[in-house]
Amino acid sequence: MAKKIKQIAIYGKGGIGKSTTTSNISAALSTLGYKVMQFGCDPKSDSTNTLRGGNYMPTVLDSMREKSVVNAGDVIFRGFNGIYCVEAGGPAPGVGCAGRGIISAVELFRQQRVFEDLDLDIVLYDVLGDVVCGGFAMPIREGIAEHVFTVSSADFMAIYAANNLFKGILKYSSSGGALLGGIIANSINKPYAKEIIDDFAGRTETKILDYVPRSVTVTQSELQGKTTIEAAPASEQAKVYIRLAEKIAAHEKSEVPKPLEVGDLRAWASGWADKLLALQSDE
């Protein structure tokens, strides 16, 4: 019987810390003994930077533009602790669909049976979550990923993006699409931030996988071109990422979320704005 490879898609609004979180999860999984590939699906091609010390690597789409035949091995590079790193890439500026890199890369790897040949345990897709359409929806739509997680802070636009992702998951859930494993609550340092993200999870019938605080250790590590797991393995922040990686490795059951309608989401946000204003008045 063929080995089952766990495929995970991690979505999130641009700038929310999605790639930072994903890279630290990959690094943590590798230290736990798993054979891991991180598959960057952002056109900026910066998903695996801290896993590779910031070194340049060609993307799948770049290689396809330059060669008539591309061997998947030419676009796979080893990073920290042997992690396999891939960047799907994007089209030339102003030309084509930004999601095409995901579609082309996944099709190439399928045809060449890359995951099976590398004997991987876990593949992490790092996917831009501002817009869940076209190529960006492929890991969900076609069930390529078994489980989907979203990185979100308590900021409204991050939650808005997460809610849109939930709509995409709901849409494809009846046709074999990937389901939601939960929310990775990022940059949660204040009690009110935890309350906001917890309330959103409750209203959409989802769950919080874990809480990741904002930490200067992460910034220091990235300035060195490294993940926190590599640069500060004994830090409290590294322990958070190890715990998160353990939960993802053990995760088995994902579910269909219940996204809020736009009007309901805005009303919910407005209610929280009033609560925070009242808290400020009491201080």
C-alpha cells in the first residue's frame, strides 16, 4: 500500500505573517523527524526565503518560460535541515494570471510523481489568501490539500480574508474539496485580541488551532535570513512553533466552516469596535 502523504494548505492575507508561520512550522516539523516540502504559491516567490538563507532559486514558471521541458528536480532546492523548497512563481508583471504558477507547478509535480519519489511525509502549500479564486483556490477546489488552515490576526481585514476563504471551502466542500482544520491566531499579545479571534471562530463554527504571539525573536531571526527554529531554537517563540507543528502533524479531522455574510461580518466588527471604545473609556 502506498504511503499517505499529508498535504496541508496554509492561507492568509498578505502581510499577516503567513509565510513566516509556515516556514517555522516546516522547520519545526523537520526537527521532529518528518520529511517536509514547502511549496510557495505566492507570485512574489518569497515563501521559502528563511529556509534557504535568502538565497536565490528559480521558480517553476521561470523555468517553464526558459525551457521547453522542465524536470521537477531543477526547481526543488534543499533548505534548513533538509527541507525541500519550491517556489511556484508568477507571470511576468502585468501579464497573465497570478495563480497560474500553482496550477502549472502542481501539474508538473503530479506528472513526475515528485512527492512519491521523494518519500515525503508532509507537504505545506503557502498560499496567498487575499483572493480565493483561480489558481489560488486550486489546493482547495481539487482537494490537493487534505486540510486547510488560515493564519489570521484580530485585525478586521485579516478576518475578512479568512471569512472569504471559508466561503471558498464551503463552496467546494460538496465536490471533494479540502476542508478547514482551523485558525492559526497570529500576533495575539493582548487579551482583547484573543477575545475577538475566539468570537469570530465561534460564530463561524471553526476552532483556533493555536495562538502565536508577536515576538522580536521572529524579527531578529528573519534579519539573519533564518527561521526562529534555526536561529533561536531554545526561545519561547520556537516552543510555540514546535507545539503548532505537533498539532498539525497529528491533525486528522477537518470540517466545513460557516462563513458570515458580509453584512453580518461588518455588524459583528462594529459591535467589537463599540466594545473596545468602551474599554478605552474605562481605563
